[in-house]
Amino acid sequence: MRAQTPYEEKESFKWQSASVNLSARLVAKMADVISVCDREADIYEYLQYKLSKQHRFVVRSMQSRHIEQSEDKLYHYAAGLENAGQKQIHIAQKGGRKARTATVNIVFAPFTLQVPANQRGESLALYYVGCEERTDDKDALNWHLLTTEPVQSKADALNIIRYYEHRWLVEEYHKAWKTDGTDIENARLQSKDNIERLVTISAFIAARIVQLKFAREQPDDVSCEQVLSPKAWKLLWIKRVSRTLPDTVPSMKWAYTELARLGGWKDTKQTGKASVKVLWQGWFKLQTILEGYDLAKSLEADL
């Protein structure tokens, strides 16, 4: 039944729809964009569309497909490629999975993807980058990456892997924007214009929340004015520390800790890590303090 459903009516069409909208906004600057996608984007129609528009991408492969370079499918073909070296990849903690470092072997090659039997179109000329952790562990890291970027050396392959390594930041951003942070998904506005305004404003706030989430990893000399205005951090200092302001601008680490505490964080698990939710709550409370301060100042001026 799914095979008979038109591509435009499938959930997977969202990838192409998003790309169309992004291209319309960026116009000529689209040539500087590399779309980095997870396995859900490994769709022949989507890859074909991106190539037809000369859009750049890195897509993690979901399934081994037929290729023109071999009678075997892509993954089997890749297993016979010459090892180009190794790389260590940090795997973040997630759910019940512990954080660890994986050592992977790297392979790369150009290849041509054949048209699936149930599709119409042309074969797609792409580059393949693979990184595989050689272990019997069922959770061993194994990425098959498809890209439009020319890959002719180990350095090129490492660049592609690096692009994909940073894809998780998008997930962190979406968490800060859509659910745990500004919770834009639960906004119940009737007007399209109002929704677009709120989505846009929340998007910028979410970017700040993500910056704050990683602030604890910043060096001590990184100023909190990267995310807070001078007025904002001074009010936060007065609220959380004392009425006597410091001689130097506090650090990003300080802003992280104090905003988290303002949001109700008590570090009961002794991890030193605050959730996106409490950072957002701290940020929201600070904005309320700022609004109150500005209102008091305007009333004072009127009087």
C-alpha cells in the first residue's frame, strides 16, 4: 500500500518540502549550505531532488542499495574497500547508553546509485564514506554516509564524518525549541501570522538556551555577554549574588549555574549538569525581572 502512495503524500516528503522552503529563503546562499540528515532522509526521490537542484548534502544511509560499481549492494561493496585510517568518535550518553569513545576504521569511494526497481529516474553519482567500529558489540558504531561532496582523500572523508558528528546539535536545538525549552509545539495560536512570529522569536531564544547548555564546558575567561546583555547579567548578579557588582564581566560558566539555579536546579544528582528545561525556566524568569526593571524605570521617569 505504501509503495502505491504518491511521494508527495508520504511523511518522508517533509525532507524535500523543507529543502524547497529553505532554498526559497536563501536563494544564492543555498550553494553554501550542506544539509546533514539522519537515516530518515535516505529516500531515492529526495536524493534525486537534491542532486537535480545541485544542493549539497550528507545523508546517513538507512539501507544497502544496488550500485553500478558492483553486483553486490553498497554495504557489501564498502566492506572490500581499502582502509584509509582510523578516527575516534565520542558517543554521548543517551537514555541507558553510557558515554564512550569508539575507534572506527574509515573507507571512502565514489559510487553510482541505481534507480530502485519501483522508481523512475536516473542513476545518482555520489560519494560514500564509511566508518565502522570493529567489535562484536551489538551497539558498535557503523555509519554509512552518502554525500555530494567530493571525497578523494582521508582528510575529505574526515570532513564528512565531522559534519555528521555535529548533527546531534540539531537535535539539541530542537529539544530546546520544540519541547523541553520554549515548548513551541504546544503553542495554541489561531493566526498563521502570530504562529510565525512566535516560532521566529522562540527560535532565537532556543539558540541561546543551547549556548547556555554547553557553557559549563567553556573556559573560565569566556564572557557571559555572549548570551546575556550587560543589563541582564547585572540584574542576575543582584538577584543571585549581591547588590555589589563585580569589576569584571562574569563567565559563561557563572551564567549557566546561576540561570539554572534561578530555574529551580539543585543538582540533586551531583552531575553538575542542568537540563534544558530548568535553563529555559531560569531564562524566562530573568526576562520577567528585566521587564519589571524596565517598567519601573519608565514609571520613575514619568513621575
